[in-house]
Amino acid sequence: MSRSCLRLIVVVLFGLFASGLVHAQATRTWVSGVGDDANPCSRTAPCKTFAGAISKTAAGGTIDVLDPGGFGAVTITKSITIEADGSIGSAGVSNTNGINVNAGATDIVTLRGLKIVGLGSAAPGLKGISVSQVGSLVIEGVQIENFTTGGIDLSLLTSAATVNVRDTVVRNCGGTATSINAGIVIRPAVGGSANVNLERVQVFSSVQSGLYLDGTSGPVSVNVRNSVISTTAGDGIVVTSGPFATQLMLDDVLVSENAQAGLLATGSGALIRVSNSTISGNLQGIQTTTGGQVISFGNNRIRGNVTDGAPTGTAPLQ
């Protein structure tokens, strides 16, 4: 082979390699209130929106927030972390969802330190975080407010998912007239199942239920610890079963000042276990229908409701 041919091959290969570098996705990108989505989303040339940054971030990578700004709605289709100081990382939206998670069935998504807000009174946001598919989702230190059909919504979930929510506030969500549109909705679609842990979570001022669990289309298992469900216009917590079991464990939870029941279990597969919790200031403390069960460990405070109600059974502390 002649030297000229070799030189040509080297030049072509170098060009292809360089082109690959130009178009490669970064493992860490940045957004800024003064950024531009035409930028490469580097720290010195950040993007303007989460949607602009995610297309330039590799699967398993991280999008960081540099400074205050409204970074808009985003759809997540891969493993990713989006993180910020809660005072600066805002996703403000109107008449749409804040964050859609439709990733792979084994993907890992983390949302940390964000403020997700539905804007305006005429057409505020629909869902704060809507989950269709994911392997594992972590929501940590997030504020969600002013969404009409749910703050955190798993009603489209079509896969087996584990969701961990910590140090998060959901306020003024679920504005339409149905309990399904609650502050937090855990209601898998056909083929889905949900294993959810809520710790240090506060749900306030939901226009319907604060926390809604539904096993009509898939099994649901939820643990809630050291949390507050309060001042909803409907029931505080609703657990309803269909063909699939729906189980809830409450430990050190305050359910108070809700306009309807504090705890409502309906359906033969609906089971709420309660330990070291306070149910007070509701229209009815505990309500069960059509075979639903509320099991107390005997160390709860169920007083000060218009009608306190009573657990359907007790379990000994061991």
C-alpha cells in the first residue's frame, strides 16, 4: 500500500474519531438560569433547560443546577440523576406534567433537591412527577406543589418498580374531583407493580386524598415512616384493592385535620397496619368498607376525630 493511501486512511480515521468526540454525551452536564440549550451543557457553557441538557447527558450521568432558574418540563427515558439545591432548581410548568419518567425497566433515576411547581390558576400543572416505567426511582429533598391531577403519580406504571421518597413536601395537588387524583397516587397499570417507601414526607392541602393506593391492576406495597398527611379536602389515606393485594404499613405517622376519613381501607385485599401513629382531627379516624382491614399494634393514638372509629384487629408487639 502506498504512503499516500496510508495517509488518507489515517486522516479519515482521525476525522471519524474527532467527530465521535464532538457528538459524545457527557457524564455530567449543567444548567443555568442564564444558559443556552445551544451550548454543550458544560460547567462554563451550561444549558438553559433540563430537556436541553438531558439530550447531551449520557445514560447514568448527572445534570447539575448551577444557579437559580426555571428549567422547564423534562421527559426521562434513561438512567439519570437531576440534582440541585432546592432553593434554586425549579421546574415550573403550566398545563402539563413537570417530570415524566418513562425509562427502561431496569433503569435508575434520581431526582434530588428540585422544586416542581404548577404555574398559574387557570391552567396549572397536571402531574408533578408522572412515572410510566423505571426500575428504581429516588425522590429526595423535592418540593412539589400546585398540580391538578397528582403530585407524584404512578398510575401509568407498567413495570415492577421500587420508589423511595425522602424529605419531600407535596402541597396543593390533586385538584380534580376524584380521589384518584391525590397528592401521591400509587396505582400501577396492567403489568405494573409498586414497592414504595416514604420517609419524612409531608402531604398538605390536597384537594382530594393525600395518599391513594389502588391494587385494581397490579400489586401495591407501601411503607410510610415519620411522615405527615394533613389538611386534605378528602380522605387522608385511601387503600383500595381489586384483584391484587394493596398493603400499607404506617410507622410514626401523623394523619390529621382531613375533611373525611383519616384512614380508609376498602376491599378484601386492602390492609393497613399502624404502629406508633396519631390519627386525630379528621371527620372519621378509621373507616373500613367491603372487607378492608386496619390492624393496630396497640400503641397508636386515635382520638379527637368527630368519629374515632376502631381498627378491625390488633397485632402484638414483638
